[in-house]
Amino acid sequence: MASPVQGPPPRYRRSFSGPIILIALGTVFLLGTMGLLDWRNLGHWFAHYWPVLLIISGVIKLIEYQQAQRQGTRASGISAGGVFAIIFIIIFGLIATHASRFNWGELRDQIDINDDGDFPFFGSKYNFDDQLVQAFPAGASLRVTDTRGAVNIIASDDDQLRVVVHKRISAESQAEAAKWNASTKPQLTVSGSVVTLNANNQGAGDHWVAEDLDISVPRKAAIVASTRYGDVSVTGREGSLDITSQHGGVNTTDINGKVSLNLDHSSARISQVASDVSIGGRANDVSIEDVKGAVHLDGEFMESVKLAKISQPVIFKSSRTDMDFSRLDGDLDLDSGDLQASDVIGPLRLNTRSKDIRLTGVSGDVRLQDENGSVELHMNKLGSLQVENRRGDIQIYLPDKAGFQLDARARNGEVETDFDQLKIDNSNDQATATGSIGGGGPHLVVNNEHGTIEIRKASAAPEAPEAPNPPKAPKAPRAPAAPKAPQVTEN
């Protein structure tokens, strides 16, 4: 009997995951070379999101397998080239991730690299000094632009604007550096009530030129300053400050006008401000102390935020934390995992997640919501209270003789209290505490899931830990020095 005729074996379907990923990467790099995307942002995205490439490849392979099953063909496996590509992505992705978390600032300090942007590894460094003097119109404002270098601004004792320039140029020869020095002279212009000072770093094209500007200007002048690589320091000002800083630090002190900062990977240290302070953008460390006006922080704060002695309302908004309160008589320290504050005057509203919260000396109404963290609240003067938490304990310390009404519920947890008059029921999955103390008073509503609730008397509070160190006062900028005769020195 003749055996049945067998058809050809199922054919492999070619995978499209490799071409699709190549097209995506090619498109991204094309946009980068065309200047439509910033290379630093590309590196940041790859360091944080490279696993998406593996997910896309896996999804494509899964879709191809399902299509092959429906069509009766064999889905292709992972080729040797595909395995190599996966290993390549994983290795370089891990390297990029660890590099993004490395403290490059500390390395820079160890090998004495200035925070000037591009590293001048090629050529020698040449120094030049210069000076500008200009009568400053009464009531005028000053606009300063310096793409690479520090800006120090202090108050002058007359109506003159004085600028001392300390320039550093990386070049192959002294003659080449002298040529670029001539093409990067700072530009000073007056238009009506606006005086503009441009460091003119770009006058030499792509060549590395850094210019530190020491500026003395009448105290009443408002200041608008913009820097890309370099610190900004301002001391002694009646007028307002508007500062844009990238990859640097901003120090201000003794300011009577409003202070407004727009930060991009920069830090700020602000003290002794008689008006409002606002900070936005993407900041590193932020320290604000002794402010007579309101403080408004809106953006992403990558490291820590320290506040102390804020006389008017504070508003803080980020992707993880939304907080506002009426006044801060003590200090506040906020980082990625903790929030501690003392002597906070309400009404206080705080909505956050994944933070351990400890607030002491709180007065007034409180609305607090957290998850994946503990809450410890010490009330000084009791107002209405609403606290919600998930997957973390709640401890609330109240004045011993306070009068209040309590409604507390802990799901998958227990309720404990020092106030004997409260009715406690821990017999079910949802523990409760209800009752009225001292003839009633403010209403306290406390809810928790997967954690305990403790309502304690203030006298039972454990000894408070040492308060965090207060923010350091910013260093005063150096006064403009008398210029030396123009000279070139090689380092």
C-alpha cells in the first residue's frame, strides 16, 4: 500500500522585531543629529527606559508566534544576531543606568574640573581679565546672559555698573586664544530702562570659552539672569530677582524684592528674603530660610528640600507630593523617602506616597494622606483632623487635656489609645475607636488599611530625635577686583 504523500515542511516566518527596533533607533538618532532632540536627554531616556526595547521585541515575537499558529507555519526563533542584540542592550543599558546614578559632581571636584559644561580636554587653558564700566540709569533693570561661567552680583555704592571679567579659553596656542578672546568681548547695551550684559561666550563659535562675571550694580535695580553652565550668586538687592539656571547653583541672600527661579538640574540656596519666593523646573538640592513672604515650589526636586522660618503660606507641588500650609515657624526637611517638619501652622494639607512622615508642633486643621509609609503626628493646638494611610502605621499625639470627637478605623490592623473614655473594638478585621473626650471639640477622622492606629497623649510621646541641621547660609560673592593689565598665561 502506497504511503500518503507528505507536503513540504512548514516554513519559518522571518521576524520583524529586529528591523522595527533598528528603524526606531535610527529615527531617534536622526532626530539627535538634526538637533531636534538633545543628546543629554537621549542618554537620560536610555538610562531609565532601555528595558522598553526588550519589551517591544518580546511583544513582537509573541504576535508573530500567534500569527504563525493561525496560519499553520512555524514561528522563527531568536537568531544568533538577535541574542547578540539582546546582550548588547542589557549590558549597555545597565552601564547607562549606573552611570546616571553616579555622583559625577564629586568626581569633578576630585579632579578639579570646573562646572563649565564641556570638558576642555584638548589644548591648553589661557586666562584673560577685562573690565567694563557704565553709568546705570535710575530705575533701570539689568539683564545678564552667560552660557558658561559664574555670575556674582553685589550692590554698588554709586550709580555705576562695574563688571570684572575673568575669562578662560581652551586653545592650541597663545595666538589662537588671543584671537578668540578678541571675538568674545562681553557686550553691554542700554535700551530705555533695560541694561543688557551678554558675556558673548558664543563669539568664538564652538570653541571652549568660560567667563566669570563679577558685577556691582545699584541695589535698587531688578535683576534678570540666565546661565547654562555656572553658578549665580546675588547679595544685597532691593529689586526683584528672576534667575534661570541650568547645571549650576543659585545663592541669594539679603533680598527685599521677589525671587523667582527656573532651575534645570540646578540647586538653590536662598535666605533673608523680604518678599515672595517661587521655584520651578527640575531642581537638585533646594534650601530656603528666613522668608517674610510666601514660598511656592512647583516642579521636580531630585534630592532634598529644606525650609526654615517661612512667615507666609507655603505651597509645594511635585509628581509625588502635594502640600500647603499657612506658616512654618520651625523647619522642614523633605527627601525621596522622608518628610519631617516642626512648628507647622495650619491649615495643613498633605497628599503624598511612599514617605515616612513625622510632623511635630502642628497647630490647626490637618488633612493628610499617605501610603507605603508611616505617619507620626504631634499636635500642639488641635483643629479638625483627617488622616488616611495604607500599608503603614499611624501615631497621633494629642494634648493631654484636649477635647475632641474621634472616629478611627483600621482595616487589617488594630487601634490603641491612652484615652480611656474612647470605645475600642479590635475583634473584627476592621478595628474601630469612637467616642468624645473633654466634652467634645474638633472632629478627628483617622482611617488606615494594613496598619495600626495609635491615639496617644502628648505626655506619652517618646523623646524627640535631634532636629536636622539648619540650612547653611550662602557664601557671599566676592567683590569685583580692580582689573590687572591684560595678559595671557598658560596653565
